[in-house]
Amino acid sequence: MFSYNIYVVINKIEGDVFLKSNCMDQLEFNFFQNFVDFYNQEDLIEIELSSFYSIKKSFDEDYYEQCKVIKGGEGLNNIKKLIEDINSNIAKAKKIIFYWE
């Protein structure tokens, strides 16, 4: 099992030095909303490894080319960075847990 704190994830996307603004654009928000149940603060959010790989594959297919042309690490590159970070840390995990506290 591998876990991420949702607030840390949101900070990573919104407040990361790679972002020049402190808000997500609509494309980032739409992807993030699909990635994590953004409005459910009461429960742990579990994503099976197979589901994560499906999300990663979908992201790569839909957005990877766009990430190549975005300069300065902005926008979707932050989502790409987050996915790569999770991917590099879950080799032995069976699922990823997202939590709020």
C-alpha cells in the first residue's frame, strides 16, 4: 500500500514552484477530479494499482503530447509530474490510498 495526503497533492499542483499561478486551469481540474474524488473528505480514497495504471495510460494517451509543448513546467506538466512521482513509488504496492489528514 502507498499513501498520499490529498492536501499535499493539492499543494503540489497549486503551489508548486513549477506553477506560475496558484490556481489550476480547467483541464488540470477536470483531470484531477477524475483522478481523486475531490469532494469526498470523509473517507479514504483507495485506487487499485490496475486503476492507477489505467489512469496513467489514459493521461499519456490524451495529454502527453501537450505536456511536451508546454514551457516552464506549467499546467498539465504538474499532473504529469505527480503521476510520475506516484509511479516511481508504487513498485511494491497493491493499491494507493489518498487521505485528507
